[in-house]
Amino acid sequence: GGVAVSGLEMAQNSMRVQWTKKKLCSQLVKIMDNIHKQCVKYGEGKEQVNYIHGANIGGFVKVADAMIANGVF
């Protein structure tokens, strides 16, 4: 969550606004929920979710999708 909070802080700074604690927490929950969903989607194991594999594959898919969307492939 620390990197996500840093990203939210940079967004606030670039817009020259200051979010309330409630809005910041809400944004962080959305980000962390999305990360969890990606880990579950791509890290399915026989008995439990493999969060390392899920995060790695989910991250790869996100970068690959962005590259395709930008015409790299």
C-alpha cells in the first residue's frame, strides 16, 4: 500500500489539491482491492492463491496490454 499511497500523493500534488483522509482511504481501498482481484485471477493454485505468481503475471499482462494499446506489437 505504500507505493500506492505515494502514487496518490503525486496525483494530489500534480493537481494542486489536498484530498480528505476519507477520500484518500477510499482510493487506497480501490487500488488494493484491484490488486487482490488480479492476484486471485492469475495466481490460482490447487489449494490456495499464489500471490507472488498472481502479482507477477497480473503485472506482466498489464504491461503487455498497454504495449499493445500503444501499437508496440
